[in-house]
Amino acid sequence: MALISLAAAMLPANAGGVSVTVSTPSSGEIDSANASGFATTTIAWTSSANYLTGATVQVILSPVPSSTDVTQCTPVTTDIGSGTATFGSASSSGAVWTMTGNATTNNISVCLRVPVTNGGSLLSSRNFSEAIVTSGATVDYGAAMFYINGGNDVDITATVPATLSFMITSPSDITTERHTCNLGILSTQGVSSCQYRLKIQTNASGGFAGSFKANKRLSTTNYATMTDVADLHVTAGSEEYGINLTTSSYGGRNTGGSFDLPATAWHPIANDYAVPTTLTGFVSSTYPFYVTSTGATQLVTHKASINAATVVGIYTQKVTYYVSGHF
């Protein structure tokens, strides 16, 4: 019984773990140091009871950030419960304060200047903790983390390869390629037409640009040349040839991630135009473009009509398209 009583008498009146928080720097992240290579660190906790004269407050750094000794902050901003304390021994691994007067509150904060550079540069991705332990009638312990030069960061990288695709397709099936457009046998009684679609896709942030040109005007092998449309409409009974573009109504990606933006046509889509023999912009988008159905493609229609004086023959023309991505 006597031994038990003696052991109990030797235990501190108060003991236990406390929550230690970082006050300086914000979130404990050390990304710079002063000219002498030190960073100011402040930790705080609520003591389980007021610290009394003679008690010590020890801060231990682990791992040791440098062979240079830590120092007390200047100006001194340590507050050990509004009591008085003397900054005692300091080393590269920590420091000790000794109470010279009783604390009047249990709101504790201690400030240390910690060496965090090596040869003038911040230590590379190095973290350390500041652990506290007190002695005397009240024994508290706990720890908080500090992070040097991104030591708590993970840089995530990913590469998305550039994509750009182009396909000339059937007007009704965008999975089927088509490279012919037959206007058939022309008549003075009507307008003949043929169609195909331009299926353009890219993940370029600035979208794409499409241009085209013909190798010659629609003409026979010998000398006859079809008259290019000049009044914006190919009309039955007149000798006229032209092209019409109906742009996609969706397919361009908006800032929200939906592909609901249309492409831009070179001319108003209700009109017919001559096919140029020099490279000319035809359709474009300033957004990434993705095709899921015909509505996201560009519908091209060639039109021709003749009059009674149109010269007999087989008229041909080759139209070539070029697509570039705005990456």
C-alpha cells in the first residue's frame, strides 16, 4: 500500500495528449525563407492545466532540418499562457523554455525560427514535425507538421494526344466514304444536284479550319465551260453551276463540355456560290469538334442547270478539301 501511494504521488497532476496546430506559416507550408535562411514557425495548443514556475516546454524537430541551431523568433512572439518563461537551450533539433512565473491561462503558442535552406536554396521537398512535451505538474504532448518546398505536394500530369480527322461521306451514312458526286443528265426543266458530307473532328482547343479549291471550272475535255452561278441561286432554265454548304448545327464543344455549338460557314448557307479554283476558306470552328450524327457534319450540295444553248458534252471537275487544326 505504501509503494502504491508513493507511485501515485510521483505522477503529474495533469497529463495527456493535446491538439497542436500550426499558426505560422499558413497550413504549415514553407515556400520561402528570410535572408539568413530561416523560416518563422508558430505552433499553438491548449494546455490541460496552467503551467507553473519551474515547468519546461520543449519543442523537438524531427527530422532535423539543418545542422544550424534553431533560434527564438525576433521579436519574441511566444506566449506561454501569459506567464513568464526563459528561452533556454537550443540546437538543430529543437528548443526549451523554462517557466519563471506561473501561467494565468492555458492558451499556449511558441515561435521558432527554423533553418530551411541549404546553400541559399530551400531544402528539396523536406517535411518535419514540431513535437511538444512539457514537464512539471502538467505533462502535455502533441505534434504538428511543416512542409518545406512542396514536400506535401504531388504534381499530377497527363498527356492527351492531339487528334484531327476528316472524312468525306455519304449524305445519309457518315460511316461510308464517298468521293463522287454525280449531277446526272442535266435538263432545261429543272436543277440537278448531288450531295456529300464533310465529317471533321478534332480536340484542338481552337477548333479547325477547312478550305477547298477546284482543279478547274466545271467543263468538258475540249472547250465547253459551265457558267458559274452569279446571282446566288442556281435556277432552272439558266446555265448555272454552283455549290451550297449547310453547316452543322452542333458538334462544337462549349465551356460546359457539351458539344452543342455550330460550325461557321464561308457564306450564308441559303445561297449558291461559284466553286473557286484558288484555295478558299470554306468552314471553320473555334471550338473542339466531335461528330456523333449527321447534324454535326457539313452538308455540301453541288447544283447545275442548263438552257437550250448549253454545249453538249461530259462536264467534270475535281474539288479538293484541306483541313487544319488550331492546336
